[in-house]
Amino acid sequence: MNRHEPAGRDPRPVDPHGPRPQGHCPDGGGPRGAGPHGAGPHGAGIGLRRGLLSGMHDLPDTALDFIEVAPENWIGVGGRFGRQFEALVERFPLVCHGLSLSLGGPAPLDIALLEDVRAFLDRYGACCFTEHLSACSDDQGHLYDLMPIPFTDEAVRHVAGRIRRAQDVLERRIGIEPVSYYAAPGQEMRELEFVNAVLREADCDLLLDVNNIYVNSVNFGYDPFEYLHGIDGARTVYVHIAGHYVEAPDLFIDTHGAPIVEPVWALLDAAYARWGALPTLVERDFNFPPMEDLLGEVARVRRLQSGAQARDPGGARTAGV
Ligand SMILES: [Fe+2]
């Protein structure tokens, strides 16, 4: 379960429509979208969080192939944070991962937010945009947590229509991330059937989070490898990998606050074996370790990507490593 970072807006905001710094997505970014359908990231990266800003500032350019931010946390941010952000975006290709579109929610889509996000993506030359396959708001406001969508035909049509509308406003394809969840209300089909139906009906891309698959497989008692092989992974823009908290043997919580565990690394390698060395981002949202520990996880991602390329040099996707 992901949560918003505090907005911490600076009193001297940046004009989102102002001049664009040097973005340098490997394939140029832009309206075609990402991954299997156009521009996208390559290699291995880390999510940029406020708590990691200073550590990432000191990294050499070769340390990361891309970084990820939530646009909502950076739109209009100026001052010291804004300058640090822009310095990083000039050095590392950027992907954007939204937090608050509430694609599965009942309230009307926030078109003003989508337009601000589009301006942000254009301004910084973002490689791609992804969002969660979840709901996080209703007519009463934001919940600041990512709630599951009922796995029903009606919900497939509802969320797919909203994804298509979001893609129209953003003027690019988007990737959706199936989330970790802890209750499945109104379930008429399996999660896997639901996810694939949404991908097909919306004709959008996929953000494949292997930790979410693992956490959900423990909490709901299914085989994570069977799920992985059933998902429409050819649509993958990039992969998330993260750590979680073990509350009980049958209850894991997706915290992004711990080291990545071996079963999740095994799922990542299985995804590479199936779809090639997909670009992969290490997510760490709190309980930050020394930067060298995170770079150790990035290095392991790169080793697995190199191994996948060595096994299948002509694989469907390459990581640019
Ligand atoms: Fe994720």
C-alpha cells in the first residue's frame, strides 16, 4: 500500500508551463507513450523521495538509469527542493508515477489535475506516466490510501473508460499498476482476470510490481508464478520491486520500508525470463537505509538483467544494460 508524501509546497512555486529543463529520456519521451508502444526507460532506477534527495544528489551519473517521482509531490514546488529536483532531472531520465487520479473511484476524473500532470510530463520530458489500478477518493475527498476496485464486469467497464479518458487528456498511453490489497469486496472474478480485462478494454500499458504480486499471493493464497505467467506482461512499461512487512505468516503488508526478499527477487527473474530484461525500479518510501544499500539492490537488478540478456540476447525487451 503506497501513501502520499507530504506535499510540503514551497512558497515560491514553479510555473508548470514555464521553460523546460533538459529532459533526456533515452527515446525522447513524448506523446507516443512508453515501453512496448514507444519511448520508455531502460535499465535500473530508484524512486525519488524527499528523504533520498541529498543522497541521490551525490551519486555519479552512472549510478542510475532512471528515477521515478509522483508528479503530485513536485508540481509547483520551487525553492531548495525544486532546485534539487531539477538538478536530478537534468542528470537522470524521469518516469512519473501518479498517486491520486483515483482511476477506479466514483468521483469524476480530476481533469485539472490531469492537465497539470500533462504539463509536468511535457516540461520535464518524462519517459512515461503510470497510475494505480485503485480508488483513493470519492465525493467526500481523498483517502490517502489506495483502495481495491471490486473485481466485476461493471468495474472493468468503469475503470477502463476512465483510463481511456485519462490517456486522451494526457495525450499519451499510460501504464496501470495492480496494487496490493487486503480485502476483495464484491469479487465476481479472479484478480488476474480483472487486471487482464482492464488492460484489454482500456488498451493501456502495465506497470508490473512483483512485490505486490508476492504480497497478494500470500494474503490471498495463490501461486505468484502462476499469476505472473497469466498476466498480459507484454504490455509492461517497467517493473517495480520493493520490500514489505511481515505482520503474520499469512498477512504481509506492502510497506516499501524493508529490504527486498528472496522470493520477490525470484519473481523478478521469472519476469525477465518471460519478457526479457524489463526496466526495473527499486521502490523505497521510508525507513531509508544508507544509499549504498539501495545501490546494492540496483546492482542486483542489473545483474539479473545482464543474466537475462545473456540467456536470451534476442529477447522481446532489452534493458539497455
Ligand atoms: Fe509499486
